[in-house]
Amino acid sequence: MAKMTVNGQEVTVSAPPMTRLIDVLREQMLLTGTKEGCGEGECGSCTVLLDGEPVNSCLVLVGQAIDRQVTTVEGLGNAERLSPLQACFISEGGAQCGICTPGMLVSAHALLERKPHPTDDEIREAIAGNLCRCTGYQRIVNAIRKAASV
Amino acid sequence: MTVGQSPPRVDGVAKVVGSARYVDDLTKPGMWHGATVRSPLPAGRIRSITFDPAFDWSKVVTVTAQDIPGDNVVQLIEDDQPVLADGVVRHAYEPIVLVAAPDRELLAAAVKAIDIVIDHETPILTIAEALNPPKPIFGPDNVFKRYTIKRGDLAAGFAAADRIIEGTYTVHHQEHVYIEPQGIIAWVDADGGITVEGSLQCPYYVQKALKRAFHVDEHQARVIQTVTGGGFGGKEDYPSIIACHAALLAKKSGHPVKIIYGRQEDIEATTKRHPATMTYRTGVMNDGTLVALECDVTMDGGAYATLTSVVLSRGTLHASGAYRCPNVEIRSRAVATNTPPNGAFRGFGAPQTIWGIERHMDRIARELGLDPLAVRQKNLYQLGDTTATGQILKESVGSQACVEEATTASDYWAKRSLYGKPQQGRKRRGIGVSTFFHGAGFTGSGEARLKGKVQVDLAPGGRLIVRSGSTDMGQGQEMVFIQMAADAAGIPLELVSVQPVDTGEVPDSGPTVASRTTMIVGGITAKAAAKVAARVREIAPDLPWDQAAAKALAQGAVSELIQYVPEGHNQWDDDTYSGDAYPCFSWACDVAEVEVDLDTLEVTVLNVWAAQDIGKAIHPVMCAGQIEGGTLQAIGWALCEDVVWKDGRIANNRITNYIIPTALDAPPFHTILVEEPFSGGPFGAKGVGEMPMDGGAPAVAAAIEQALGVCPDSLPLTPEKLMEVYRG
Amino acid sequence: MIFSQPQSLTALFDELASAGDRPVLIAGGTDWIVEQHLKPTAAQRVLDLSRLAELRTLSVDGEGLRIGAGVTYRQLIEDERTRPWPMLAEMAKLVGAWQIQARGTLGGNVATGSPAGDSLPVLMAYGAQVELGSVRGTRLVPFEAFYVGYRRTVMAADEAITAIWLPTPAAGAVTQYRKVGTRRAQAISKVAFAGYAAGETIRLGMASVGPTVMTLPHTTAALKNGSDPVAALHEDITPLDDVRSTATYRMFVAENLVRAFADALAGR
């Protein structure tokens, strides 16, 4: 059976290999934190980590994710134990409508894993593949900068 | 007190951990998927709809206009728009046939098996064509609506003027690009009633639409809002159409039906910002004082009336900008074209006319050889001034305070002088300013007509439950209502919650539009909460809150339903378009600093300072978020967003080619909240949601004007368009 | 649709050599999966190259740099060994954004051969060669001879791109890369330019101004013999209008980018 690891748990995948990863995550695993905003790798709402790299899960076939590690927003923290990024997105106003937030958090998480103390320019570069229409990005940048300092 | 602080928003945790459920995250037992088959052409008559006999139609359901049990009308202002086109099509992408199927693959196959043939007619696609139509689309003259505002003696004003300065300014369509596409799930309850839930701004608009299309009463049409991923006006009226469609399919199939728009469909079919042309003729004194202002506004409403008359109204009322002028005449009209209906979009007509007046103020400064900010300050409304409609500004006028804050923070005068000197190299810098206002709340007698209501209930544990039909689309309505109710009642935040929006559970508070939610609905929320708390304390004056609440509840339910009553002094005449146009105005000054690359004419916005007087910032972090997000939408509209039309269809129907700003395109924002309290608003609060959309484009244009020495009068300022202006 | 993931180059070549229509080869899938989303095509064979570790290697020797076809843009940015070819990382940073850079591959960009392909002007300027493999063996094709028209290449039906070779730049070489897109990230180019000059060697590449990446021979000659390169540019390209930009704007930018490169060569 084809398997992959999602948020640290090994799971069995029964979908055809050409199914989009986002559909397997949302419809089979019911991990609906990952959102679809465009279906063509442009908005970044569906960003997940694939072996630690941020990717658009609408542009990954599940066959390409077999035997690999997938991390979704649900794997970054939970309501009882928010990650510093999640907490700072709330306190700094980084989340408004919230639809871009999961993907934005995943990209920000990947950045801080590599660069614990990024500059504002590096933050903007890291989230340039995540479109937000609510915030003007300033408060998202502030939230990531603050999370890096805690 | 929590008002004025920024406590963590109550919907924050669910949004950051991914547990917030948006419409596409929901499913129902036995749910089918629905799709819409649309007109490929902008104008014509439906000759035939053919269902391919080779396809097995028994496994799916289809719906056409003939299946509509009630009126084939989308209930709004006029009755011109059908739920499904019947006979005639008036714009590309107009819905004609609906299909539902148990799964998406079968649905796609069914859609492919439907063939619609339309006899093509010559479409009207531009304002120019619409003004002289071969055959009107709407009414006798193809005009949806006209307004005139008159003040003083225009001829005398021009006669007294040192100079007469004229200019014409245009703006283009804008797509909302909320990141969550539109979507609705509908089902038919056991008793035959219809329930819809989905991404929407105005639950009672949707309910009215269902009542009309299905001939049911309010008990048989229930509307639930799901967590909504952005609206910006785009989910004000359009969800009514999707709700009717999903409900028609649910009724016919006997299954719950979910319709989720793909991004292309969403860009193509849903509403946009109205394009507009503004022509100004002003009489000015040599020192820059305005003595006469004449303006003609024409907006493109698209194929159906929808909200156009109201958008035009707000545009008209903002057309003379934040400037005093004793002699004014503003004439406006909205025309019909064979393009998808234009509708509500943050600012609602004001960003269009404020673009006009702000560019015209820059023209006046240029032609008089004065500084653009000096000209503005000479004319900027102050306390006690009278507006074009005759409204006396009695309080809460933070116009000058905003100018001072924004210019100081940006070091405007020093930079203006520096960038005014000759610059070297292939990059040129400039700094520009806009000063503007935005009427908060419904226009004129609108609030009196609406009669918005809120109910606050006392619940066990001393909790208060706020029941309102106002919706949170991300702007933070839920949190500010909780803050205001808690403070008004004198209880901790944790004891207040907001009832999820469901027409079965909340009263009609009026739509969540027009920057009215905090000021109007929030105001009655605070009043209701204060009254409930007063009742409790009256019953048990000596007990702590939780015990007092328990004692009060033991005697019976404690609940307050309050309806908004406008302040008595608000006088408005709809016939003469004069009087108090809005309960009050919010005020603002934006400063933009740009760098333009002469090799490519790409504009980099280096910094934006926005000082905005919103009366009182209930939640400063969320207020700043509104200002920054709205300003970036304005900058996007100015610099990169453009709907590309080809024969009445949209050529750039993807996020790949309808370009909104990324984090690398957005400037650092320096936001200054100015608080000149409004006595009619809760805690002094005025509107904040829309105003940020008004001033970003003209401030950026003014900065580009200084950098390049050219005067862009027409949006967008894409490098392609700037090149045309720059090369002459 | 048949989906397979060859586990070795030999297996890939065998599959390509077997009978039937040429399958679709995907690596990152950042072009093809989008196309499928917008307009699904009928059943076909899809070969996914993402499991081929052999394609993901990058190596440097005295001759130059060999970039496996499956090397991602992210690898080009992060791998120190690309530093002598600075335009590679500069270009890669402007492809989409991080998510696309993590998936998209150099071989995929070359194989797709979009006229707007971000890497193509850079490969042209560096004098790249395309390594093609098949059951019949391996051959190298000079990059300027690789495309024969709009999205058409000299690749045979049984071949796959296995690597891109770049010669080591001469000491003191002048290079210049500029992508002018619809925005600062997540952008498709309106015009992109790469130039390389060292001694008598000048190589240029320009994207989004013709049916495929353009080599600008007249402009190159003008730069060599000191005549006006901007006038020569008009003999090299005839840009078109499309949804992203206009012919006039493309020409305006193309002229300025060539002028800027000429200025750099003149030490201005």
C-alpha cells in the first residue's frame, strides 16, 4: 500500500496517483485547513511542506508525495498549544479573513526553520507566493518578525 | 475597558490552526455538486438549449428558467435581472442552465453535454457606446439612474474666478479577488423550507432573493453565513444569485447541493468596480481658493441595475471631495452596457470620484504654480463648513489633524523639495499626497428606512449573547461587537459572545456594508448590552455580576431588542439631493513615496503613510489592518490591476494574469490612527472599512507626477499606460 | 491516464523507446498540472521524473557546470557551486515564488520551451548545451540550436533532457540579467534579457519577444562592431500584444535593456 507521512503520522493513500495532493488532504484526510484559492499555484493558500520545502499542494500529484513527509497547518500547532507564529499572527493582526492564513503560516514556518532571524525583505520574499487581499501584508510581516524574536 | 485595546480576536485561534470551516470545507450527507452553464456571448437571443441524447441524463438534474417556482427575478432594487436567462442574454457569462450531479466528474461530463446556441446581437461594451445606443439595454435611454447636486450660484462663481481649470479623469474595472471564491450549499428541509449556507455578506439580502424566486415566506427561507474568506463588497449582492441556483438544484434533485465557483468563473461572472469618467470644470482664485465646481460623472453599470443606483449616489456625493466650495453643480448618470453587472466594491463609487477630484486638485496646483498640498489645505473642509449638499459639519472633522500627522511622519515637505530638484540616474523619485473623506453609514435617509436591529440576551453564567445580522468577512466585526458590548455592560470580554449569523437566530441589522457596522450596528449593540446590564444590576444591585445575572434569569428571560433610530437633526431630501448626506464623515490624508524606473516605467511604492480619522479605534490593530489592506487594494487598482476585455469577455480570468500585489509589491505602511470622536457613534467611533480605498490611487499618481513630470489622469498606471503618457 | 515513475534513467529511456504516442514527462509539474486544471486533456501516459535522483545532481569540473535536468530553482539559489554563474541564482529567485522554485526544474523549463521561460535567456547568454539521452545514447545540442519554433525542439520522440551544460565564464566577463514581469514575484515576464560578454565573445538571450527565446544576432553584431545596438534590435525582434503587455511596451523595454547592457560594456 502506498503510504506517506502527514503531520508526523504515517497514512495510507488509496487515491489514484494523479490525484492532486490538496484533494487527498482535504477530502480523504479531512485536513481542510489547507485551502484552494485558484487551483493553479498562484495564490499559495494551499501551501504545505513537502520534505520541509513549501509547495503548492494543488500542483503536487499524490503519486509524487508517496513515501515523503507532508506538513499542513494542522501540523504546526493546535488550539491548546499554538506555535509562536500562530500566536503572533493573532496578536499582531496577521490574520483577517483567514483564508490565506494556513498557507502563509506554512511558508513563514519554513522560513524561520532556515533563517531564525530574517530581515523584513527576507520575510516578504518568503511569503511572496502567498497572496493576501485583506491585510496589505504589513501586519503579517510584523507577526513573523515578532515570532522570530520569541 | 477593552475599547481602544487590541485583545486577541475571538476567531483568531480557529483561523491559525486551520479549524475554521469555510463553505468549501463543509459537506452534507448525500450532497451533490452544482455547476452553472453560461452564455458565451455578451448579447443575443437564446435560440436553443440542447441536451446531448448520448448522455445519461437520469443520473443528474438540470434546471432552466422554466423550473423557477417563483419570480425569475434576482430581488434587489430593480426587477430587471433574471435568476436564469430566459430568451435574452445581456452579458457574457450570464447563467442559463444549472446542473447538479453526485460527483464532480459526472458533473463536468454533463456540463460538456449541454449545447447552447445564441443568435448574436451587436453588444454595447463601453460608456461611449452606451450613451448613444442603437437599442437601449435599460429603460428608454439606457440610463439606470441620474442625480444632480446644486449649491450656490455656479455662474456667479465662475464669473468671480481668476482662472477656470478643466480636466477629465477616468477609472477602470477592478476585481475583488477575495482569496476564497464564492460558494453556497443549499438544501430543502423536511418541511419543505429552504436553507442555504455559504460565503456571504448580507444574509437578509439572500433571504429576500429566495423568498422572491421560490415564493416562500421568511420561515421557509433560512440563510446561514459560514466563515467568510473576504468580501470587499463582492459578496454583498452576488451570493443571492448562487443561493437561488443552489436551492433550485437542491429542490429538483432532492439532495443538498454545493456550488463552489472556480477562480476563473468567479472572475468572469461576479461583479466588479464600476468604471467611470469624471469631467471637472472649476473656478479658482490665484491663491488656489475654489469658488466654483462643476462636475459630470458617468459610470458603467453593466448589463443589469443591481446596486448601481446606490453606487452612483455615493460617487456623486463624494465628487467634490473634502473641499469647501460655495458654488457647485454635480451631475451624474450610470449607463447600461453588455458587460457583467458592476456592483459593490469597497468605497462604493467614492474611489472613482475621489480619483477625479484629487487629480483635479493636482491639476489646479500645477496650473497655478502652487504646491498641491497647499492648494488642498486652502480648501479642506473644517469644523463648521457646509458641504455641497448643504450639510453643516458640526463635529468630528479631523481633516487638518490627518494632514499634520501624515506630513510630519513622512517628512513630506523636505522630500517634496528634494525630489523637486533635478535627479540623476535611471531611477526617479517622487512624493505625493491625497486628502479625502468618506461618508460613514447609509446615505441620507437610508438608516431611517433600514431600521437595523440587534438583540442582546442574558445567558446562564452571566454571559451576554449578541444577536445581529452583521457579518464578519475578516474585518473583525465579531471582535469589536464583543468589545463594545462587554465595555457597555461593564463585564469581562470572556462573558460576551456573538451568535453565529443565521436568519433563524439573528434579527436583520441591515447589510454589512457602507462602513456602517461598527458605527450604527455596533452602537445599538452597545446600547442593548448596557440595558441588559442595567436590568441585571437593578434586580440585584448588591450582588457580584454572575450572582446578579443568575438572580435576574431566575425571574425570567432578560433580553433587549433595539432598533436603530437616527439622530433627529439628520435632514435629507432625496428629491433635491440636499441636506445631511451622512451621519458623519471619516477623514484622511495619504502620502505615497515612489521610485520609477525609467527603463521600464515600473513603479516601486517605497512607503505609504496613512493618517485616518476614524473617531475612535475600537481595536487599533484591526483598524490599522483595515487601513493597510484597503490602501493596498487602492495601490493595486492604480498600478497593476486591470480587467482586459475582448469582445465583451474577460481575457485575464486567472490570478496569473489579473495581477494583485504580492508582499514584495506592497510598500511598508506607516499607519496613524487619528481620533476625533463622533457623538453619534459608540465610544466616538466612525466608519473605517471603505475610506482606505479612496486615497491610495491619487496619492501614488501624484508621486509619479513629481517623479516623471507627467500627469496621469487615467487609471490604471501600468507601465504600458505610463509609457504612453511619458513618451507623449 | 497511465502514470508511472521510472526509477532509473535506463528505465526512463526504455519507456520512451516503447511503442505508442510520446508520453508527457513531468518533474515539478508546475506548468503541466496547471494546464490540466484549466483544460483537462484526454487519457495519456504520464512519466513522472521526480523519483530520478540521477537527474537532481549538480557538478562542476574544469570545463564548467553540469546541471541535472531535475535540479530545482531552489537548488540553483542555494548551491554555492552556481556562484560563478551569478545569473542562474538571480534568475531562479525571480521564478514564481518559493513554492514554485521548490518544485520547478531547469530541465522542465527548457523542455516546456515557453517563449517566456525564465531560464532560457540566461542559458543562451552562458552558451549552454542541452544533454539529451535515449536508448541510443547521449548527445549534446547547443542551446541556440535547440528550439526550432514555438514550443518545438530538436528533441526526438524517444529522448529526454538529462542535463544542461554551462561553460565556465571567462575571467572578467560582464553579465547582466533583467526580468521585467507583471509584478515582483509570481510573475510571467513581459520581457527578460540576459547578456554575457568577455573579449570577443558576446551572447544575448531575450524572452517574451518572439515565438521562442531570441538570440538577437544583429544586436550582438552591433555590440561587437560598435554600431547602434538599439537600431539592430529592430531587425532581431518583432514583439506582439498579448494579455500581459503590448508590442510597443515590449520594444520600449527591450531597447532600454539592450542600451543598459551596451552601457555596461562601455564601462558607463
